[in-house]
Amino acid sequence: MAADEKAQAKREQAKGKMKRIAGDAVGNESLKAEGHAEESKGDLRTAKEKAKDAFKPK
């Protein structure tokens, strides 16, 4: 996995988790949903990079 893509995926996951937790803490469903979506986006980016690595010639 490319280092910059991996870092971006981790940032998206962390940022999404923080938004989700903050939204849950204050009762803001919109912020909670936005955080969940961003966290999922980071998970998908990680999965995409792992799939690319799996098919990369060695």
C-alpha cells in the first residue's frame, strides 16, 4: 500500500470516528452520520489499497 494513501485512509478513519463520537455525545444525528460516512470512506480506501497490493506482480 502506498504510504500516502495509507496515511490518508488512517486520517479519514480517525476524523470520522471523532465526528461520530462528538455527534453521539451532543445528540447531533447529522454529525454522527457524517462521521460514520467518513470513517467508512477510510475503510474503503484501505480495502482498495490492500486489493491493489494483492494483485501487484512480485
